[in-house]
Amino acid sequence: MVNSLPQPTLETTEARTKVIKENILTPRFYTTDFETAAELDLSSQDTELQAMLTEMRADYNRHHFVRDESFNQSWDHITGEARQAFVDYLERSCVSEFSGFLLFKELSRKLKGRSPLLSEMFSLMARDEARHAGFLNKAMADFGCTMDLGYLTKNRVYTFFPIEWVIYTVYLSEKIGYWRYIIIYRHLEKHPENQFYPLFRYFESWCQDENRHGDIFKALLRSQSKLWQTRRSRWWSRFFLLTVFATHTLTVHERSEFYHTLGLDPTEFDREVIRQTNETAARAFPSVLNTDHPQFFQRLHHCSDLNLKMAEIDRTSQPKWLKVLRKVPFQLAIVGHLLRIYLLKPIDAEALRETIR
Ligand SMILES: [Fe+2]
Ligand SMILES: [Fe+2]
């Protein structure tokens, strides 16, 4: 997959190139089963997909990702923990946007001539993600570091996901991306004094790209009855919701300083993003989580506290083997909490759909 990819058009200009700190929460790069993807029967969602294709071709944001003069200044006044937390935020977002670009680009290439509609759709989505990643990388350059995206493309490990998992997880990451961007944008509209860098002004139209991508994946998901009509699909739906939400809670609390700089309470922000994404997912998934259950956020927050304790262990100068050993009980406790959340009585989204109709 890697060798055949076109060189990204994203710049790697600055001297200090960022090396990713890998952990379980770092966004992954994915590859999938392209044969199965080419053979997907999309006929039941053809009208929706054609409408989405027309929208994607219109390219509403083609003039949006242009840096205006507000970026032309020094950002050296942002220092210390706030600077570090913001650069971490930019890095994670950039890797995640770039991961989408690579997967979509490769899907588009492999489906060419076999599934023309999907091939074009993925190419247009790759266009959007390249813009997003490029814009974030330029923001990183303002803070003295960039990601070497060409190097990443060649040297990062690609995780294989069957196409069904890709559909569930990309749908969720697009929708959670939408909510993350729009909640920050709306908050800063009300509190412009916290807009410490112009990037956030771009989030409103930006998140519409993510919303459209999410809708395309919703149509893909609904075109495959086994992804929403079977008992197994209900288990998978909740499993992916939980993994995406747990990752979100842990990363938001690891970078709480960034949210404080924006004037946001990280716990409240996390809660709102998860609630909204879960509610949105009920339009595509057969079963979603009950975020109103008193144990839901309580246990997620326990996981986050345990994760922060593990980070403290990592920062000590103890030998690696001792750190690994000391972290085991924390990891087991996190798994225990997640299992208990998974087993909470879920919400039957298909039944909800029936009543709305
Ligand atoms: Fe994006
Ligand atoms: Fe996207």
C-alpha cells in the first residue's frame, strides 16, 4: 500500500520535525480488504450516495483553507504547558486527518474501474483530508515544528481492519470530529477573548466537511444489512462506540491544559462531545450506549484517572520492566471499568427509528 501512494502535497518545511510519541491513544494508520470493498452492493443507498457525490463535487470549501493575515505574527507569547498542550493537540489532529487522507486515497485508487462511484467519493474525501492535515501542519510550523508526513507515510505501521470495521470506525471518527470542532467553534463565538490562535475561526466550515464524510459512511453502513440487522452488528456498534469514547475521554484529560486555555472545562467538553456523538450515531447504528446511566461517565472518568496515574509512572526514572509491571493493575482496572460500561443496558436505535417513523 505504502509504496504505491502518491507523495503527499503537504509541506515539511521547518528544521525541527516532530517525532510522534507512540502510545495506545496515538491515531493509527489503516489498511483494509480492498477486494471486499470493491464488491460492496450499494444499490439500496444509491440515491443517498449520488446526492452525496453531487455535494462533494460542488466542493463548498475550496476557498476556505487559505491562511489570512491574522496568522502573520509571532506566537512566542504562548509558552510553557499551554504551548505544549496546544502543539500536542495539533499533532494528534494532524496525524488523524492525514490517516484519513491515506486510507481514502488508497481506497480510491484500488476501487478505480471496479466501483466508480466509491472511487470518486473516496478521492474527494481524500482531497478534504489533505487540506485539513496541511492546514494543521502549517499551524504546527507557526510553533516551530512540523510533521514529516512523507516519512510517516513510509515508516508508520499500518493496522489492518476489515472493511466492516472501517465503516463503523470512520463513521464514528468523522462524527466525533464534527462535534469536537463545532463545540469549540460555538464556545469561542461566545467567548472570543479565549481565541488565542486564528485556527479555531476555520472550524465551522471545516466541520461541515467531517459531517458530510460521516453521512457518506452512514449511507455505506446502511447499504449493508449485516452491519445493522444482525445481533452481532449490535455488539460491534457498541464496542466501537465505547473504544472511540474511551480514547476521547483519556486524551482530553491528558491535554486538559489546552481546554483550559480555551476557557473550556475538559470534563464538560468531553461529556458533551460523547453525548452528541452517541445521539448522532443512533441514526446509523442499530444500538448505542446509554450515556445517561449514572455509571457511564463515572466509570469513564475512573479510567481517565487511572490513565493519568500510569502517565506519572512513565515519567519516573525507574527501569522499563518495573514501569510495565507497575502499570498492569491500572490497565486491568481500566479494562474492568470498560467491560462494566459495555454491559450496561444499551439503547435500541432501530426501535427508536421505528417510533420516529
Ligand atoms: Fe478532516
Ligand atoms: Fe473527514
